[in-house]
Amino acid sequence: MQAARQGIITEEMRIVAQDEGVDPEWLREQIAKGRVVIPRNINHPNYYPVGIGEGLRTKVNANIGTSPDHIDLEEELLKVEICERYGADTIMDLSTGGDLDFIRMTIINRWHKPLGTVPIYQVAWELLKEGKSITEMDPEHLFEVIERQAQQGVDFMTLHCGVTRDAIHIFVQQNRACGMVSRGGSLLAHWMAHNRAENPLYEQFDRLLEICAKYDVTISLGDGLRPGAIADAGDAAQWYETSVLGELTLRAWEAGVQVMIEGPGHVPIHHIEAHIKMMKRLCYGAPIYVLGPLTCDIGAGYDHITGAIGGAIAAAAGADFLCYITPAEHLRLPDPEDVRQGIIATRIAAHSGDIAKGVKGAWERNLEMSKARYRLDWETMFALAIDPDKAREYRMMSEDYEKGVCTMCGDFCAYVSSMTTERKTLKALEEATVAGENERRQIDPKEKVLRHLREKLGSLV
């Protein structure tokens, strides 16, 4: 951000501009304004930059990581491979079990795009290993972990700076259906209530900014009071916290630190657009990073679908970054197949939003796919599909694989019929032209459609 404000177009900006098909100078201006971020820790090895924000392709994050009850580094590395293969733009390592520093460094050395963390998870795990509760946390421990992770190369961190004492007082009066569902936010709130103290991340925000500026860590301002049930969406606690995040955004920008704003959560489908626009307004146009949103609470086992529905609407409304939801959401730690399904569902949502936002290349890719379908050009279809492996797998299962059509229509293939109709009609028109009857037979297609609509709809046309 500091380079952008000085008029410098960095190598990371050039790469992102090329990938996105945008002008490097325009991108620099967006970064200088805080509307685009390129999370890039100076210590991340073999890094490949990704831009997140207004005017760019909607990005997708995949959460991976161990738990205290399930520690398997090889499985996490398999998840990293899946994230790479199926197009996740970023990863968050949310590990809470095992040797967290070793796990993180191993992932950082394998993953070359932005990596995020939630530092308070490591604090809670280290306390637990000592037989202590989060209520015994020393704020110095929290800041030590933040700097340790920054030194290791973490590109962006979720920090729940907006969970203030005032926000908690408002929260307890809300009588929520699902309380506080943010793990990091609830850990901080528990510490605050027990110690009758202010959130150290809020109270010492300038100290936090110094660490982030030193290593060029992007702050992802966490939504500790996000709704975890659609009945809780849009309450006073949520919006109070968001307003605090807006205040902190300005302070971060003043210090030259990049910022993203995290958002809900569970939101009724007809409220999502308003939520995104309100967040953008309260946070001065900073990139918005949403979890889902999930449009209903009863999709257990299929929450990658409920999240994708909400994510598409959120992206179309201006959300810049979607955190994936997997089929395991609310049920268990996701396995590698859950990760794959979550990435694909969320990429579909992101791309659907990009079409609505007019992001460069989104419409064109769909048009290419449509033309390939009409030609029954299967290889091009596979190449353009968000999940080429699944598309090819299903195609190979078709009894009509050698015929070129598929088993849905077989010999009644609409595309084949349509192409035949086109050929025969064009041939008839050519013959009519040769016979000198073109003026009498040829009818303007638009006029024909309008005439038909007038007959059906009368004065409405």
C-alpha cells in the first residue's frame, strides 16, 4: 500500500494486473485507495501474488488445518494439493492441534499464494497444552504469536479487533438464537468477560499496525459477532462491530497497512445484498470477505450449496472474497473430498457473481462454453469447466461416449436437431434467392418475433 501511494507499480502489481486483464496504473490507484489488497508477507518464499477487491475477479479461500482431536499433517498437505488443483486463490491454516509452527511452515513452503491464519487459535492451543484456559492469556502472549506468525511469512491474519466491551454489552442484550459462533471472537470475549478488560487487539491497535507494517501483513478484520443463524442476521451487535471495523480501517490505512473486512455468516437470501452494501458503506469501500453467506440453517451435509447460493448473491452485490463452505460445515473437520467440493461450489458462486459485476473475461468464458456445447466439442467444454475432472468423469460414464452426443437425449439431441434445422433453412433460403423469390419469402427475423409477441401479448408489446 505504501508503494502504491508513492506511485510505484511493484512486480506484484504487474503480475496481478496481467492476470486480471486490467491496467497496472488503475490497479495501483485502487491499492492506494484501499479498495484492492495484495496480501504479501515479505517473508513468504516463492510467492505468487493474488489481488482481492473492487473490479477484480471474486476470489475464493479454502480453510484447512488440524484440530486437537484430528492431527494428520499428510492429510493437510493433500488438502493443499487439492486447493492448488481445483483453483483456490488463498488458504487459511486454521490448525488447532499438533506442532502448529511446524505445520504452518510446511504449508507455507508448499503453498505459493496468500496464506492466512487466526493467531488467537495458536494462543489458545499453547495455553491448553499447559493445562490453562484462555482466561489466563497474557496479552503479551497474543502479540508474540502475531509477530511469530508474521516472521514465518503469513500473508493475512484474521484479527477480531472489533469485539470491544461495548460490542459485548450490546451482544448480550440481543437474545440471539445461536449466540456467538466465531471461534476467535468467542475466545476473546471469554477472556474479556473473565478479566473485565478491553480487547487487547482494539486497545493496542497501533502496536498491531506496527507489526503488520513491518512484515507487510494484511489485516483481515474479523467479524466476531457475525450471525450464525439467519434469525440473528442484521442485529445491533453485528452492525455495531462493523462500524468499529470501519473506524479501524481508516486507522490502518493511515499507517499504510492493507485491510479486508470479514462478514457474515448466516443471512436470509433477501437481505444479502443490503448487508454487503452496508458493509461497503461502513468500511469505506475496503474489500469484503464473507463466509458464505448461508441462506438457511437446515442444510447440514449440504452447506456447500447453501453457502454457494448466498455467495453468488453476495459476490454480485459487491463482495470481493468468498470463504468456502464444505459439506462438513457444522458437522466435523472437512476431509480432502469435502475441500474439493467446497472449492468447486464456491468458485461457481464467485464466477456467477463476476458475470453480474461485469468482471473482465467472465461473460466471455461462458460464451465460449456455450459455443463449444453447441458444437458438441467435448474437449473444449472440459477445458472451460470449473471442475474439468468431474465433467470428464461423467462424460466417460455415458453409453453414448463414442457417438458424440450424451445419454440424456441420445438420438434426439437438441443441438443436432438445431444444427440440422439451421442447415436446411439456410439451404432453402439460398435456393429461394437463386429462384428470384428472396424478397417474397424472406422475412426479417426481428419483425417476425415482434409480430408473434403482439399476437400473444397485445398492447404490452
